[in-house]
Amino acid sequence: MSLALPQHPISRQRSRARLTAAITQLIERHGRWRVLRAILLVPDLRRVDRLRRGDLSEHLRRDMGLAPEAPDHRDVLR
């Protein structure tokens, strides 16, 4: 099964025109202030949360080829 890719990538102007048209439709349907409020309340989608060392399980660390996490000394003494 092959994936059909477009011959010409969508130009920046064309995608901007689509975005403008979509926002215009939203404003016509819901009103300027509701659309503006929704845009301002959306969290920044470009922000990426970084993983910390403790966020990965031992299985994921092993699958990724990382060394196993050293056991916490406090847990060993219990």
C-alpha cells in the first residue's frame, strides 16, 4: 500500500488563506469575542514538556538502550 503524496507542497500563502477563511467562518458563526477568548485561553501548543529521568519505567529505558536506573539508597535500607 503506498501513500499518495501531493506533487507540490502547499505554499505558505495558500495555507495562510485557508487559516484566514477558517477563522472568518468561526467569527461569523460564534462571534468575534468568543473566538478571541477561545484563542487566548488555549494553552501554548508549541511548548513541549521535557521528560525527567524518573518519568521512564525500567522497561522503557531498556527498550531505548539506556542503562537501568540506579536504585534509590533510601529504598534499599528499608
